Amino acid sequence: MIEEPEGLDGSVWMTFADLMSGLLGVFVLLVVWIVVFQVDLAQRLDVAREASAEATALAARAEAARQVEAEQRMILEAEQQKTRARMADLESVLAGSIAAGRITLAEDGRIGIAGNVLFDLYSDELRPEGRQVLADLAVPLARWLEARDELVMVGGFTDDLPIRGDRYRDNWELSAKRALTVVRTLAADGVPASRLFAAGFGDSHPAVPNVDEASRARNRRVEIVPQRRER
């Protein structure tokens, strides 16, 4: 039988046991807190890593998008420079006819000729003045095409008034025959026939609303449009 040391009674051992129990409880709580802290820290690190990875991916996508945008901008600027140079060349070639007021040149390269310069009303036969305009235009236009792999569309346009007489069924036919007349004349004057084609638009694409005689006169026109050959 173990004897209690002298000077110690049972209450001391009880107090000691309570103290040890308390310390054990604190130790357990500390271990639990450490475990919970580690789990929470691991979760926070996982979230941080995911957020970092997502931010990195977003930054990479944004950088790729900026590079694509920059490349597209460079391509667009190069195309615009080519277009400006092309228009400058075309304007230089047609300078004489433009200065004389016989034709107009739009920003997109459309060469416009007023219908009353080329044809009498409801007719597809060239007037003498119109014949001279096309003769003056054919040489520079042929020279233009020699340096480029392009085609030329000749489009005929009318106003919205019904056709008078029985020579043409409607404005479609009149506009098509006028375009064909111009194509054949340009070909006869030296523009390669393989580069020419005709289109009749009737009254479907007015330059301005048909509200009076002046506006209808503007809509009766022929447009000669150099355009790149489709591949």
C-alpha cells in the first residue's frame, strides 16, 4: 500500500488532478484549434491559388485579345492605306474628265455619269456628248486596269416613273440596256471586254428620294465601278 507523503492530504491530490484535467482540456482545445486553423488555412490557400490561377488566365486572355485587336487594327490600317492609294491613283488617272465636270468620283471609287449626258429620256442610244465622254474615259480606264487585276461593273439606274412607249417593258429593262450600251462602247474604245460586265438596277437604288424632276434627273445615271476580282 502506497503511503501519502507526509504533509500532503487528499485535497492536494484532488487539486492536482483538477489542474491536470484542466491542462489536458486546454491542450485538447489547442490541438483542435490548430487542426481547425490548418484546415481553414488550407482552404484559404486553395481559394487564393484558384483566384490567382483565374486572374492569370484572365490576364492571358486579355493580352491575347489585345494582340488580336492590334493585329486587326494593323491589317485594317494597311487596307485603308491601300484603298487611299488606290483612290489617289484612280483620281489621278481620271483627273481630266473630273476637272471638266463630265464625271464624278465618289469616295468608294464609283464613277458617276449623269443619265441626261449619256442618253435622251426613255432611250438607250448614246447622245453625241455621251459618246465623247465614254471615249475620253476609255483610255485612262484601260490604263488603270492594265496595272491591276480588277473588273469594272457598269450599272444602269433610272427614276421611279413608269416607262412610256412600248420599246421597253419596264425600268429594269431600260437600265440594263443602257448599261450594256456603255459596256459595248467602252470595249470598242479599248477597255478589255473580259474586264467589263453590266447590271441593270432599275429604280431600286435611287441616289436621292424621287420627289421632283431635279431628284429624278439625279437618279437617272450610269455608274462605272472598278472592283477587285473575287477569288
